[in-house]
Amino acid sequence: MSKQETQTEESGSEEQAVQTPEVNTQPTPEEKIAELEAQLADTRDQLLRKAAEFENFRKRMNQEKQSSIEYANQNLLLDIIPVIDDFERAINAGEKSEQCGSNADYNAFLDGVKMIEKRLSGQMEAKWGLKRFNSAGEPFDPNKHEALMMEKSADITEAVVKEDFERGYMLKERVIRAAKVKVLMPENTEVK
């Protein structure tokens, strides 16, 4: 190859090098903007998720707090219920002796005990949400009743409460003491 041909090839290579654009590794401003917008959208999405999680957590904590407040007095009320039961027993005893013909002083005592029981029960219901429920004649519900005795009857088709031994109590909408009852069972039901 001659010197002139070599120079032509070299100058041709230089022209090709000049004509071939260099690959730019720097992102264009539009690419940078697109990348930053994607990062911003991702960060915004994470922020919204965290805010929603926090709001759900806050609501759950408020519900648990409210439930704790509503049922905080349960133990106190469970301690007072036996006193109310004693009032009921005294009233029942007084009513039975009244039928046998007792004196006027005893009747005044009985009336006083009835007034105390009525006032205490009314105050417990009005201030604390403690409600007493009667079960006699109602269908037997194991969530509300504790069967102490059972008796078979041909007159019924489902278990029914015949008698309350101790009445049940509810605090707001929750049964806190089941009623102790005698249950009438249908004749054709086997007791296991």
C-alpha cells in the first residue's frame, strides 16, 4: 500500500469517527424528569398507604378504648348483683309470710326493702347500663341461661325456661351473668 492510500484510509477513518455520534451516557432532561416523576409517584403511594394504615390503627384503638370504658365497671357490678339477689329473696320471703297474715310493722319493713331494691336496680340500669332480664316462659338460650334443673313436658316442642332461680343480667348488650333456670324439655328429646 502506498503512503497516499494509507493517508486516505486514515482520513476516511477520521471522517467515520466524526460522523458516528458518541453514545451519551448522561440522561436527557426529559428522562430525568420522567424518573423523578416515577419516584415521586412511588413515594406518594407509600405515603398514602401509611396514612391509611395509621387511620385504621387509630380507629381500632378508639374502638378498643371505648369498649374498655363501657365495660370497665363489670367487676364492680358483679360484686353488687348478689346484694340485689338478697333483696329479692327478702322480698319473696316477706310476700310469702304476708299471705299467712303478718302484722303491720312487718308490712312496712317489706315495703321499705322493696323500695330499696327498686331504687338500687333503677339506678344501676340508668347510670351503669345494668339490666336484669326475666327468663320464665322464654325459649332456652344457652348464651343467656344456665340450666340447673330439667323437667320433661309433653305440652312443648322446644326447650323453654319454666322458672328463674336467679335472674340474669346484661351490661349494655352483653350478658355478664347467665340466668340460673329450670328448663322444660320436650318429652321426645333425649338428654345426654
